[in-house]
Amino acid sequence: MIAEIAQLIGPTATARLIAAFGGREVRMPMRHSGRTWDALVAAVGERDAATLCEYYHGAVVYIATSARAHTEYNRRLAAQMRAQGKSWREIAQTLTRPQGYTERGVRKLLEKRGSPGWASLPLFDAADEAESVPAD
């Protein structure tokens, strides 16, 4: 199911969906209104929420948890913030609230890719760039 969702809305939005709804069943709204719709929009944005609702149209969808998806999302967010010139501390503060990362943890997260300069490489495809992650 997660692979299917990732094909529909992309990996970044899927990671956001997992962060918001992971481990729960979600009845996809049939209309673009209501509490579930609002929560979907807050998690993945209006365009991707509409895509999910049109595809699943009222179906109950189980959103699995995925440690790998969370880590990849955090890695992308940290790399994006670093590319924007954010300090290790600013990145850690952003990731600490929802995920519990420290400055050291952020450095380790970014070092896991191998080469020291990997974070400066373009990590996002055109679809991911269109759904940029807001910084605090």
C-alpha cells in the first residue's frame, strides 16, 4: 500500500503522510472537507490530499509505519536546510520537536550517505522540488 501511495504522491509526501498517520487506518474523504481532509492537507498539502481522496474515494486505507521512510524524509529535510545555510543547531531544533534529533544526530544522519559532500547534491526530483518542505 505504501508503494502505491508513493507512486501517487511521491516519496516526500508519502513520508509526511506516514509521519502524520503511520500505524492507523484512515477513511479517505469523498469530499474536500471535514476533519480528515484538513488533517491530510496539513500533512501532505492540498494537491496530494486531493490525489489521495480521488484515488481512494471513501476507502479505508491502512498507513503503515516505516522507520526507513522517516529516516529518508529527515535526511532530505536536513540536507535541504543545510543547503539553505541553516546551522546544525537550527536543523536539530527543527527535527527535535517531532523526531527527537540532536545536533550530533543530524550530523550522523547526513554523514550516513557516504561522501562528505553528498548533502550538496540535488536530492529532489522535479516533483519533490514542487512540494518544498517549510522551515520553521
